[in-house]
Amino acid sequence: MRLRILDILREGEACVCHLQAVLGKRQPCIFTSGRPSRSRPG
């Protein structure tokens, strides 16, 4: 889904409601996809 979000944003700015409509996902899911992965302490 991250790549799809990047494709959408390449066309210009997009509000979250637009991302929700295009991706068919809820806001929390979209924001979780945009969060960088956390490294686990080893």
C-alpha cells in the first residue's frame, strides 16, 4: 500500500479523504502504512 500512496502523491498533494476513497481503507490504516518501521533492540 505504501507504493500506491507514493504513486498518488506524485500527482500532487492529496488529503486523507482522497486517499481513503482511492485506497478503500480507513484513516488509521493509511497512517500506519506511512509510519517508518521501528527497529527492534537486539
